[in-house]
Amino acid sequence: MVNTQEQINTLRQDVTELQSIIRIGKVTSRNTDSRTVKVSWSNGAQSASLHVLIHDAEEWMPEVGQTVACLHRPGGDGDGYILGAL
């Protein structure tokens, strides 16, 4: 039988991992030629260049100052993607 405390600890670990994979931040710079942006996080840290996904065949690019949802590869080196604006 699994201990309830063990289940809680496992759930906490899962939530911590998800928080490092999916993040919300503000666009601080953008490069339309490479379709990348940099994002600042709530702790003041800055992202590496993140690739902007194309939505519905549109060439959408977030504006500087816009809040965006970001997806990072688990265990990656900062590579990631902008999923869209919030």
C-alpha cells in the first residue's frame, strides 16, 4: 500500500517539473527574421531566444511587453517555444 505522504511528495515533484516546462513571461525583445523572442520571468531572469510557433498559417509574432505562454523541453538547455499570447 502506498503511503499518503509518498503520494503527496510525488505530486509535488510532478508540479515542480511542470512549472519548469510551462512558464508565463513577458516578451522583452523579438527578432522577426528568425521568428524568435526573449522573455523575462517573474523572478527577473531572462530566457534564451525562444521560437514562435505559427498559428493557423499566420505569421503572428508577439509584441514587446506582451504576456506569453512558453513551453520548454524537459531537462533541456533553455530551448523552448512560444505557444501563444495570454
